[in-house]
Amino acid sequence: MSKTPSFSRRSFLRRAALLAAAPAIVPASARLAQAAPAPSERITMAAIGIGGRGTYDLRWFHRNPDVEFVAVCDVRRDRREAAKALVDEQNGNSDCAAYRDLREMLERDDIDAVLIATSDRWHSLASIMAMRAGKDVYSEKPLGMNIGETMVLAETAKETGRVFQVGTQRRSEANFVYIVELARKGYLGQLHTLTAHIVHGFAPHRWLPAQPEPPKEELDWDLFLGPVPWHPYNRDYVDHRHAHADFWAGGLHEWGAHTFDLCQFANDTALTGPTRFVFPGNETSEGLLVEYPSGVNLTMTAGGFPGTCGVRFEGDEGTAMCADGNVPEVSPVSLLGEREALLGSYVEHTGRSLDHVRDFLDCVKSRRDPVASAEIARRAHDICHVGAICMALKRDVVWDPETSSFPGDDEANGMRTRANRAPYVF
């Protein structure tokens, strides 16, 4: 397999333009018109959990001619059938296999990598199972529901040598990379304040009345629940996962998985983290303050940005801000003139694509770590988890990123993980 290519600035600009368009199905006839990759260059893939986001990701992967999906898996028959139809249309045949149980699919030895786009509670466990089965993994965020899960996931990636990328795609998007590079290269001076866009709130633990379970082939309820505590079937758990704590990680994780990661990237702390979380005195996480040993502060807000998943970096010589769908705002404005050079330099010196999926695929071939590797991702997710613990305890907490613990705080340490429901254990 070839090594990850290094792109010129002109090549970068072409790729950046492609990212402006939403992923679309590439008909089999069009794919055949492209230069077919050699068998040794082809990456055979499977997909697990293909709802709305999973379908988007599947289309994104399909833009790459060296990818071939051979199997899909979902506990819901309607989604299995829809995903199989999408893959069959892409491949120009009807050969895609559809599975209800991911364990059966992962036994196949002809699958190189898997896309995991389940709901939150399955991300860590499915990723760990896939890596232990010898598959590389691209998983949607959040990485896991608690600190313990993400630690085991990162350890599994290291132990198995599998390539793992979490779907925090803004780490590979041109506008965000540009302002990160402004911060990292000193254009903003000494950083002092990072601001991360978040979603308010946390779901309650709700126990709904039992309803008749659908047939297993329609919806495998036991597999749907997976590692979370047993709940009698109720359709509301399926249709409104954000309303239930066992099915949704929470507001900090929803956008913080992206925005905290970008702040870590800009602050050159991607492999460590902050050490103190200051309770904001409310129920929403608005104004939650995170302190780094260097004196840099990270603040969290649900407002103040023109689009979703915004971040702002402030230094003693300038500021930079970006949110989805918006042109970056920088001060001094002369820094806009550095955009092309900074992005071109980033692509040239890192050899990375400004396409998150392509970066993963290149790393599957080269065997180097992706831009959002398991260890980098779990450090950013620690901010989500520790922030949630701070909010639950309604007090400040001190965090040690080196030991992944709360020094001398038994109450907080007891909230780092919880036991999974058998047999869905690590």
C-alpha cells in the first residue's frame, strides 16, 4: 500500500472546494470510469449503525474510489435495508450483506475497517469489539459515555495496533485548521482564553412504561440497549434518545467533543489536558470554566457564535473565531492574508488531507495515527466527562490528566465509570 501523499497548495485548494459540497452517491458507472485502484490499494469496509448521520458518513466514504463496502449492520430492519440498498446502488450489484448482530459481522476476515455511527452508548463498545477483531475503526463522536470507556478504547487501540479515527471532522476542515494554525504558530501572541461552543443541559434518567416489543427482526431490543441498564421496551427510547440519560451522553458531549478538541489542538495540549474545573453555579453548564496549568482558561458558552460548534482563541496580540458555515473572523484583519500560506504549509508539512475521512483512509494504508486518534480523542472527551461530573456534583473539581483521576476526591472518582450490562462488557 502506498504512503500518505503530500499535497501541494493547489491540490489543497481543490480538496477544500470539494468539501463545500455535501457527500453524494457516486454511481457505479462513474466509479468505473475512474482509474480503478489495484486490489492491494482497496480498503474493504463495513458499516455499523446507519441512521441519519451514518448515511451521511457512508456517502462521504463512497466518494473515495479505493473504498468498497461489503456489509452493513443495524438492529433496525428498516435501516439495514436502506443501508444495503445504498451500498448496492454504489457498487452496482446486490452483494452487500446485511446483519442484525455486529458480532456476527465482525467475525468476517475480509473486512479491513468499519464505520461506526450508532447512538452514543454503543460507540466505545463497538469500537473496542471491532479493534479486537482486527478491524481499523472510524467512529462517530462522542467517543464514549464516561471516562472509563474512553480509557479502555484508547488502550485497546494501542494494544491492537489498529488505526482509529473519531468523527470530529472539524479538526480537518480548512477554516478551523486555519485559526488553529494562527494560534499554534504564534500569530495571536500568548494565548490566554479559549471559548468553546456547547449545547445546554443533560438528560434525566427516565423509566417509561413497558410497551409490547416488536419482533426481533424488526428491532432487536436487547442489542439496541447494548451496555446500558435494562429498560422495558418503549418506543420513546428509540425515537427520542436525547431525552434519556442512558442513551445520550449530554450537552457537553454533543458539541464539546468537537469544540474542546479544537481548543486542545490550538493550545498544543492534545495529549494532556486541563487540571481544574470551576462550577458555574447553574444547571446548564453556561460559563463552566476550565483552567490549564499554563494559565490558559477555557470557557464554555451556548451563545455568542454565528453558527454551530464555534470556537474563539484569544491571545495578547490577536483573536480568531470560527463557526460552521461562516468565514473566520480574525483580529487584526491582516491575518486573513496568511490563510492560504498557513493551510498550504499545514498540508505540506503534515502530509494530511483536509478531508477527515480521507485522512483515516490514508492512515489505514500508511499505518500512522490519524489526526483525531484514539488518544487525542479521549483527552478531549475527558473535558466533556469531567465537566459533566463537575456539573453533577455542583462544585469545583481538580483533575489529573496524567493519572486520569481526581486526586483525593473519592466522590468524583466513583463517577468515572459504571459497569456495563452483561454480556455487553469490554
